[in-house]
Amino acid sequence: MTNAIVDTAAIPGWGIDADPKNDPTYPMRHIEQQETRGLTWKRPDQQQPDVEILRSIEHNRLPAVVGTSTPPSGLSGTIRRYAFRRSESDWWHWLLLMGADRINVVEGVVQDLARGTLPNIPAEMGARAEWRHNKKGLATKIGVTLALSAAAFALLRSRKRASGSDGVALAGPEEQTRSAVLYRMVLPDHTCPFGVRAKAMLEAHGFEIDDRILRTREEVDALEAELGVDTTPQIFIAGERIGGSDDLERWLEQG
Amino acid sequence: MLAMNYRGPYRVRADERPMPTIQHPEDAIVRVTRSCICGSDLHLYHGMVPDTRVGMTFGHEFCGIVEQVGPEVHNLKVGDHVLVPFNIACGKCHFCQQGLFGNCHESNAQATAVGGIYGYSHTAGGYDGGQAQYVRVPYADVGPMVIPDWMDPDDAVLLTDVVPTGYQAAEMGGIKQGDTVVVFGAGPVGLMAARSAWLFGAGRVIVIDHLDYRLDFARTFGPAEVYNFREIDDVVVFLKKQTDSLGADVCIDAVGGDAAGNKLQWLFGTKLKLEAGNSIALHWAINSVKKGGIVSIVGVYGPTGNMVPIGNVVNKGITIRANQASVKRLLPKLVEHIRAGRINPKAMITHRVPLEDIADAYHIFSAKLDGCIKPVLLPNGA
């Protein structure tokens, strides 16, 4: 490669943003405009998320706006909840989250299958583009994959023969979609955390949820009077009242 | 609506998803006209960022038409064509008030170390991003800017991240007239950093990478002196020789944790995840800058730790400047640079892809196929 020295006179705008005050450079801390120095700014309105939000323990309150993409669910969700007991400074916080990410990939495939779609993994990995622009690379990858699978298959077969068993069929009881009715409280200034927790537990156990949100104090009082209880959430499964989130947890544990 | 759907490392596809909704009075819903894949999306795509959940939609570089606004949005109206900075910023908190719009305290529940970023894992707030037909835009009065009539939307979409990030890399370098500036990485951000270094009065700009097609582009786009580190025995010694054995005045890391160039770092950082990505570019930057010089970092690394020669930072008296770009702060200046023809970001766009073909677009960009520098997605057609 040859490199001519660049003539700065030929550069449009050369030096136009040079600033002798720019040392070591902007922005350093500009605090002239600030009346106070602490957590006292006039906050934006608080978003009321209707999904479970994991919050860093380095925050003393939920930020005014939060993302509601892909709430924690399943085993990966349980690991994430545990990870969030540790600070951002704790190595385990991040290692646990990375572990959860990998488990989440398997859960993703299971979810796809449960919805009746077989994920086309080569297409998701851009095999078509690889074919168009890198045939040699694609051939190598396919070759290596086939060789490795053949080796693994051969190894498994030889082990099976050695043990003299054909293995045990792992047919579990047929999974049915179960459904639950969840009454929970989401008031303008307060989202009931137990309701969110109950929803997360039901999701984690594959329930289809009829999520009935009570948005005013009156709605909450009316439901509690009707059922003769004095707390929310209230969960119903197959017409049977299970109770609140702790009751649900016990119920789910007993299977 | 159609949206990108992350299924795991190296696996993405486009799926039908529910439409986003207004969830906060300052929200807007935007119909996306252009959306880029960013080099930092590749960190997500490679599974390097913790808490990247299956099912998320990525995309933090996008522009589009305002479809719907919440009751507290006053500066935007339905039908406005806006470019949306990648930072989600409230404009009110301690940090936004200092112009640190990349460090907002009211937009990321999951971490305090970074503000919210669209479609950038739950470590950056858990927002679905703009590689979709529609996207939820929080704090719509603060970040988005109406695209001026004269501006090409291809330039506008690059103003959401690439241009300000490259520009801020040069700005943080505190470049003084005549300085020698070394930019590690000839991706879109490195290219913009090289271009911007001249605006601050650099005397020499050198770009280091290992892909000849990108270096060739950098040579004319910068313009810059370009060198392929694969053809050089020791980058640090080489750069010292280029600078009278003193070292460069300013070194810019526009690479981050997905670097190539060192087998040990690749094993520890990229494969075993024992450090937060391969930090060889930063290592070279620290060792190539002159004593008392400035190292400016805009490359993205994970939240844990990296192997870098911190002892040399002390012994050489180096200043390290780093941040996520504060897009909103820089926009007025950068819009003016585009209007005056001093920068031409859209020249970096090499691929235009419909959202349906997102898996191929990611693979081409990640594997550096087909001379790819910057791919743009067209979620709602051209």
C-alpha cells in the first residue's frame, strides 16, 4: 500500500472546530446551570410498567421510563432475578446473566417448537448470503459440521452397543396448555409487585394468562368484596381460586 | 408489524410482532423509514453483551415518520420525519443537564453505568429497537430532531450514531493543530473519527485495520494514511517509527471488544469471556500514544474488566477520555457540517436491504463479505 501525505489545504473545513479552550476537551463537567447537585431534579412522570422489570440495586428508585421488551421468563428468568441481587460491580452479576442468555437460546427453540414452527437455523445465520458471497467458507463449515456429527454419532452408537441397552424412551405426560385468570392491581401511582410476580410465575410455568388488571381503587375494593378477600392479586386456575402470589407459589411447587 | 427477532448468537430473523404502544405520556410511535445495523449490534449478535434476551428487537440507528404521540409530547407532531438519537435521554436529570445525554439516569432500570439505548440488550434498558416497521420512542420531545428538507435521509440515519460517535471520538482527543492522530479501526465510526480529526486541525491522520477493502476506502474518505496491521510485525514499534519515535499525540480506539489482532486476547476475551472482549486495540492505543498524550475510546466493551497496560497509562501520564456519544449535544454542529459539504456520511453506505433479509444482512456485515462497510435496512420499503 502506498500512502501519500495528505495535504490539509485540500480538506474542506480543516481546523474549523479547533478550539484552544478544548483542553483536554469538551464536555468536562458543566455544572453552572445546575441548581442542585443531588437526586433532586424535577422528574418526568413515572411509567407504570405492566411487565416485570429487573432493577439494578445501584438505583435507589425505578427510572422514570423503562424498556418493556422480553420480560424475564423460564429458568433463564429465575437466574436473571438472582443475578440482579448483585451489583453491577460484582463479576457474578454479569457471569450469571451470560449463563442465562445461553439457557435462553434453548428456551427460544423450545418456544418456537411449542408454537409449531421449526426454526430454520441456517437461514437465521445467513446461509443464503454465505452461499452468495463465500462459497468456499460455506463448504468448509458444512464439511466440518458433517464430519463432527458423523464422529459424534459413531461415538454414541459404539457406547450404546457397549452398554447393551437401547436407552429408555423419555416420553413425558402430554403437555397441555393450561390457563389461569389473574386479577391484579395497576393503579396510576402503584403497580402491585405481587401481581407482577404472580404473572411472571404463571408465564414461567407455561400458563396462558387472562390478565385482568384493576386500574382504580374502586375496582380493587369491588373485587375483594365479591371474593371475600382483602388482598390482590387473586389467581384462578381451572375455575378454582388458588389465592395470592404466595399461595400460587406453593400450588405450583406441589405440581 | 415486521420486526427483527434475536434468537441467539449468530441467529436472527424477521417475524410478525405486536405493534408498539404508548406507555408513558412522553412517548411517541415512529414508523421506521431507515434503520442501520451498527458495528456495536455485532457485539449483541455475537452473544457478547450480558442480558441479551431471546426475542428482543435490536436497532439503535433509525429515522422515521411520527405516527402517534403521547399527551406530554409538544415539539413533535404526527407526520414529522425525524432522526432519533440512539441515546434515550430525559433531558432533566443531573447528567442530561450537563450535556451528557448518553448517560441519562432516568432511562435504564437494569444498569446505572449507561443510559438507555434502543434495542441494545437489557444492560442498556431493555427497549425494543428500530430494526422494525414501528418503534416506541420515549422522551420524544428530548431526543428526536425533525430532518431538514434539504437533507438526504441516508445522511440523517447516520446522524443517529455513527457520525456523532466518530466526531466525539476526535473531540475527546483534544486535538490541537498539527497533531498526529491514529485511529484504530476502519469501520464506519473509525472512518468518521478520521474525517472529523481534520476538522479539529490534525496535521496527520493514520488509520489502522486489517481489512484492505476498508483501508482503501479510508484512504479516500478520511483522507488518511492507512496501514494493515497484518502486514506489520509490531504495530506499536511501527507507529513509533512513524512519529520520530515519540508516539502519536492522540490515539482513538474505534474498535472495542470484537477486535482481531491478538490470539491470546481473542482466546480470553472473545471465546472464553474471561475479560469483557478482546482489548488489543486499546492496548495498542495506550502503548502507541506519546507521553502526556490522550487516548480517546468509543469502542464498546462489556461491563466487567479487560487486560490493558494500565501501568503504562500511569508511567506515560496519559489522559483517557471516553463516553457513549452525546448525540443531541452534537447534532446542530454536525447538521451544519453536512449542509456545508464538509462531511459526506452517506458515502459509507454499501448495502440496502429489506427487513425480510435481515439474517443475510447481519451475516454479511459480521463476516465482512461483499465489501460491506455500512448496511441500511428499509423496513417499510424504499
